[in-house]
Amino acid sequence: MVQHRPHTTVVLAMSADGKIADIRRSPARFGSRADKAHLEKQIAASDAVLFGAGTLRAYGTTLTVSHPTLLEHRTRESKPPQPVHIVITHSANLNPGIKFFKQPVKRWLLTTTTGAISWKGRSEFEQILVFETPAGKFDTLAALQHLATLDITRLVVLGGGELVASLLELNLIDELWLTVCPLILGGTTAPTPVEGRGFVADLAPKLQLLEVNTVDQEVFLHYRLQQPAD
């Protein structure tokens, strides 16, 4: 088990057939108010929110904490009103004109040396953190371990599927919250919660079901990742 990294929880909504977006990769706005409230609650309980560039491009924005009770709770815990919002991307090819860069949140960029070039000297990101392997690939493990040194103890991951896959491959996820929404999207190219190369059954990450909640037509599934020694 990797030590000295944030406790990491993935929070995603998906269709009944396991898609987090349609074949056009449109923003997944099919969740209900209850799902949005659930997501906001998870974000409010975190020190930072992590998402990939593809997720940011699809939405152009991020969800901030707005419920008075959640804001009050963060204040009581001596936390700022909003967690840090962190974009993780190899290329850092992002449009600086999107709404995200006008939202009242601290923004950090996790990227490579190449990705950092176009953002140096700009004000959009409070911190630009570069982590890469000798081969020039993004070093996810080193990045998360560094976040722990910056007082990020609880991290919420909002997608996309490629990011979740990379975290699973490195055993860097502790919990998953999956909201099953009552629609069928289909499509061989529609993204799923976990993309990447996939896992063979014998080596697939194993889950322990912690709780199941049903709100109207949606099912909220809470899992813990079983560690290899479990």
C-alpha cells in the first residue's frame, strides 16, 4: 500500500449501462439534484479536487461548494471556503477563456515540463507542479505524494476514465462513489468510469461494498478498494 499520499475518493455518475458520457462526450448532466448535492458534499469534505483536462474541456467549469451548511462546516474546520481545484494533464492544452479560470477557487496544474511551458508567467494557476518520469511521462505517484506534503489529506477525483484507470493501475484509489442514473447511453466509443488498457479478471482491482442508498430513481454505490493484503 502506498504511504504518504492523500486519501483518494473517486466520485462519478454513470448511466445504467456504465457510461459517464454519451458518444459525443457531452458533459454528463443526467444526474439529479440529489446526485449534484451528493457530489457537492464529497467536494466539501475534501482538501482538493482532481480532474483531467478532458473533463475540464467538456464542462468548461467546476463545481464549487455553495450550500451554507457545507460552507459553515468547512469554516468550523478552519478550511477555506473552497478546496483547491487541480487539473492533471500531460499537454496542458487548455483554453484560458473558459469559465473555470474565472471561478473563485485556487487552481493548481499538475503537468510535465512540456505542459508547463505555455502557462509559465501567467496568473491562471496559483501553482504549476511538474512531475515526470525519465521517459517524459507524467509521474502520477510522485505528484500525489507531493500533494500530501502540501496539506492535501483528502482528495476527490472527478474523472475522466483515463485518469481513474491510471490511478487504479498504481493502487492510488481508496474509495469510489458511483451514482447509477436511470438511462441507457450505449455506444462503443462512449466513455466509461475506467478507460485505459483494462484489467484481466484475475488481476482486476477488487471492491468491498460499503453502502447502497436509493434516492428516487438513482442508486448511490459506495465502495472501498481492497488492498492486495486484504
